[in-house]
Amino acid sequence: MERRTALGLIAATGATAASFTAAPAFAAETAGAGGGTGQGRTKGSDGYTFALDKNVKRTSVRFENRYGIEVAADLYIPKNAKGKLPALVVSGPFGAVKEQSSGLYANEFARRGYVALAFDPSFTGESGGAVRDVGSPDINTEDYSAAVDFLGLQKIVDRERIGAQAVCGLSGMALTAAAADSRIKAVAAASMYDMSRSMSRGHQDYYTREQRQKVVDHLSRQRWIDAERGTSTRLSHEVPFDADGNVAPSNRVLPKALPADADPVTKSFFDYYRTERGYHPRSINSTTAWTGTTPMSFFAFRQMTNIDLLAPRKALLVAGADAHSRYYSEDVRAMAPDTVDLVIVPGADHVDLYDRKDLIPFDTLDEFFTKNLA
């Protein structure tokens, strides 16, 4: 399978371009056992893909962003908390929910003495937004600042010691938010992805000028289709091309079953989102696809343009040595070498940093926030 096709996840998987107008019911795929077929189920009976630490209390909370959208989150607090504590807002990956990787990170940081808030971005998971499963670099960046609002109003939180921890595709939004919101005193990202660059340029910027125009034309046509139908079609947010050079979107992020010729990147995403390891029925990546016109705003909204405004605050990027996304972190590091530090994790791929606690450098992240939230 050709590398770029695999990352578009679609043209070579046999999935069709047929559309549907609503996400499957949350429980639609939860009955089967996890495994190669992709009939996933959540690991825990409580719907979380990780175990809550015995020394941590988790509470479901809600708050509004400045667009009036209700954001759903889980607040993690150490049970032995005393005084005012440092706090972290946590979200990601793009297409995941708070019961997956971001919750795992929040749980671990709370175990280490932080107040941590893992949230579902607007339009996804349990958060509000009338049209479901829309990605917006602007609104999802705002979600981070709204989460800071919420944390700063908690009596247990020291509002001068609030940071952000992001995973994968929400990392670009976290860095963008931090550059524009100086209340975020430090930001860290694991397996960082720049979704604006990815959607508008393709993996490793492989889109030609002609292909970029084809994607724009595809999105523009889809606007007419959705307007005529009065629905929001689900299609690939990272648009692949077929062997004839035509756009070839699918109605799923990941296939229901893993193709025999799947490349290592597809396998690693499938192993997390489509099996018992990380499956969740509200996760877009586990069950469905984003709205087909989602990429339009990512073409229009370039992230991290003002990364220089993060200084003198600091950012720490963590990337797997074997990650297909490693170049995103390296490029951001090159943009702001005095502000952004980079840690490369040997033997780790992109998805390993979602939940492999034996590979995620939590000690290093803890040291970073301890120093920069002092």
C-alpha cells in the first residue's frame, strides 16, 4: 500500500465514498470482542479505556466557551489535595474523546499532584454543538482557553500555575491557544500534529498545487451537496487520491476490518481505535468520520503563526523516534528554538504516546511543568 494513500486512509482500503447523515448510535459497535476485525468495545465497564488511579477523584463537569457551546469534561483531583494546586487542561487526539488518551494523561497528572481537566472539544463526544463531529481550528483553540476559565475559577486551583497538555491533533490548537492566551503558563504536546498543515498540504506536504486545488474543489462541491440535502455528510478529513489522481474520500476514518496489506501506520491507529485497547463508541476515529466539509476551516486557519508570542513561556514537544508525525514537532522546534524543547522517545511510534505508560515520559513532563508552573 502506497504510504501517502495509507495516511489518507482510504483509497486503498476498499471503503466506498457513500455518505451518511448521522453518526452511528453510540452503542452500535460495542457488542463484539476487540481484535483484528475491529468489532471493538471499551475496556472498562465505566466506558473509560484506562483504570482510574485509587488516589484520584474524577468528576464530570460542564462549562461554556465564548461561543456559547457547552464543553463536557472530566475533572481529576488528587484525593489528598491541600491548598492551591497547579492545574492542566488536557485534550486530544483529534477525533478522540476524554475517555481515551486525554483522560489517561489527566489521571496520571492528578496522581502526581495536579488538578487536571480532560475535555471533549466542541462538536465531539459529549460536548455541545448542533452539528456533530465538526472540527474547527478556531473553536477548538478557544476550547482550551474556556477550559482555563473553568479551572481558574476552582478554589483548589492556583490560576497563576495553569498549563496545557495536548495529544496528537489537538496539540496544534493548544500551542495556538497558548500563544494567544498568556494565562497558559506552559504547554506540552505528545505526538504533535498540525491539522491545518495536514489537511491543506497532505502528509509531509506531498500535495501538489494541482492536488490542493482538487481538494478545494471537492470541498466546494460538497457544500452544495450538503446544502441541497440539508445534512452534513461524513467524509475523509485528510483527503486521499486514487491511482488516477482523483480525490477518493471515504465515509470512515478507519476501516471496519484491517486490510491484509495495511501499512504500519494504519495498523497502529487501528490497534488503538478499533480494538479493546482504545475503542470508544463516541470516538470519531473508532466509529465514523468527520463532517466532509471540516477541512475548509483548516485551509483558512493556519495554526501556530504567532508561536513567537509564547516566549518567555516554554513548550515541550514529545515525539516517538519512529513516529510518522515526528517532523511536525521538529519543524515547530525549528520555528522557535529558544522557546520550544523537543524530546524524542526511542522505540516509540506515534500511537504509542497515546497510552503506553512505559514509553510516555511522564517524569520528564512532570519536571517540565514543575519548573515552568513554579
